[in-house]
Amino acid sequence: MTILVTGAAGFIGSYVCRALRARGQAVVGLDNYNDYYEPQLKRDRVAALCADVDIRALDLGDRDGLAALFDEVAPTQVIHLAAQAGVRYSLTHPHAYVDSNLVGFVNLLELCRHRGVQHLVYASSSSVYGDSAVAPFSEDQRVDRPRSLYAATKAANELMAHTYAHLYGLHATGLRFFTVYGPWGRPDMAPLLFSRAVLAGRPIEVFNHGRMRRDFTWIDDIVAGVLGALAHPAQDDPPHRVFNLGNHTPVELERFIGVIEAAAGQPAEKVYKPMQPGDMVETMADTARAKAAFGFEPTTSIETGLPQVVAWCREYFGARA
């Protein structure tokens, strides 16, 4: 049995590949190594976390290449983590989200359907809750009022997967991730952005004048959730489910910055700015459904996790922080 992991050079994907290999699982990955952020970071991440995994350079938009890969490795399960990420980037580069998150997802669904994949686990996002969000966010809340094109594509992915489950019996599980962080994380997200800036003595931009709360979720807790979901495909009719994967403990932005300051050993220079288009003031996951289904129970606080991020930034970026 072979598991195909898309986005294998990405932050979550590389950790998932490492965890699967540690279990002795046969894994093949794919990634297009795009330049949304530094491709070298992705290559270094793979070398550090999952150098023993066969990762192919391939884009989800390459239908023929994707079909050839499925024919070659015959995956029995697929963990789909590849996507064009970023809320703010979607305001200026909309076509990248359509090409990757919509067209690419259809290409993958079609191959899962025709090649007899037993279970597709795919990444959604807490962003889908949008203007309908009422904390804590539960999977029963509406997701038809997104605040960004990125969020809209993720909500569309859930509808598309539901349709394939209904029409073709494809077992599919969507995971709504809540602000995942850790070493080797995405450099466009606040944990790395702020850590690097504080270490280098650069100012940080604090949006909505600091009145933000985020459900920061440690990478190892997320990986445990991904593997738990993979092992428990839906038995519903249709066989499609969606779960929140978050820390269910929102953190005030000022407290978050304070933990980074303490780990860095120096204060942050803060530049307060208004709310940005597409952002959400608060995220908070209700994880009761994931806990009941496969025992998901995150345990890592920012006081434990963020100092590890700061230490990694100091080591990896050094003078380039």
C-alpha cells in the first residue's frame, strides 16, 4: 500500500511524510516547488525532514503527468496538502488560486475516482468560516460567506469532495487547519515573520491594532490529526466528512508577540495598522468532532512551541533573519 502526499515539500506535507516513513509506510510525494516563497527553503526542509521520501517535481495542473504518476505508484490513499496558500496573496494573484485549488483539485478527484483510491484526506482551512464565524467554530456552522478568494476555493473543495463522495462513493475527509506553526514553517505567516523580525531588530506590523486572536496549532498536533483522520475514513452516506484541526485555545496577538520577545531576548518594535482585507479578527476551533472520531487532542501551548520556532529561525536564517 502506497500513500501519495501532495505538497510534500510544504510545511505540513514534509512533516506528514516524515511521520509516515517513521511508521514504515511506503510514501511518494509531489510538489511543484513554486516561488510563492523561497523554493530553497522547501528543498532544505525536505533534506532535513524527509530526505528518504521519493518526491516528484510535478504540478497538479499537469493532467498527463499526474495520471502517469498514479499509474506508476498506484496509491491506495492520498493526502492532498498542495494548494496555493495565503489570504492576502489571493487579493492580487487570483488566477493562481483557481489553477491550483480548483482545477488542480478536480484533476486529483478524477484520478482518485478512476484509480480506485480508498481514502482521500485533503486540506481545507479555518478561513472557510468567514463572516459566518461564531466562536468556537464548529463544523455545523455555515461556510458560504468567505472573506477571501483563498477561503472561497477551500470551501469549494469541500463541496467538490462531497459531490464525488455522493456520485462515486469516494471516501474523502476534509481537514480545516487552524494557523499551523513550528520549525520549518511558512515564512509568510506570523510565527516566522515576527520571530525573524524581532531577532533582526526590524519592526513588525501588528494589524487591527493588535486586537486579533488566533488558534495557533503546533505542527506535531496537526500531523497526529492528519494521520488519525487517514486511519478513520467516513462510513457515512455519502462517505465524506469535515473536521476542525486546531488547538481550541485562541491566543491574543499581544501575548503571542510577548512569547516571541521573551524567547528572542529583546523587545519588538511594533507598528500598529488597521485590519487588512480578507483577514478574520478571531479563530477558534471546536474540535469535539475530531476528538470523538479519532482521538484528536492537541497538547502544545505557544509557550512551549514558539521558543522552538525562534530557536530554529536563529539557527536557520542566522544573519539573514
